[in-house]
Amino acid sequence: MDLGLLVGIALIVVWGIGAFVFDAPGWIHALLTVGMFLIIYRIVVRGDRRHPTPK
């Protein structure tokens, strides 16, 4: 696991705690959006080992 995945998972955990413990204001849901973006982005970038060479 790299740092991006760990931060994404941490943001989703904080979102889950904030959404169920607090009154869930709008900025709490931004944590879910950013966390999911980081996880998906890091998985896609990690899977792309070979970059295409320009012709």
C-alpha cells in the first residue's frame, strides 16, 4: 500500500465516524468524495506500470 491509498482509507473512516456521530454537515461529505477519488486514482495509476512512448 502506498501513502495515497492509506490517506484515502483514512478519509473514508473519518467520514464514516463524522456522518454517524455528528449531524453530518455538508463538508463531511467532501471527505467521502476526496477519499474515493484518491483510492480509485491510486489503484489506476498503480496498475499502469508501462507508460506508452510517443511516436
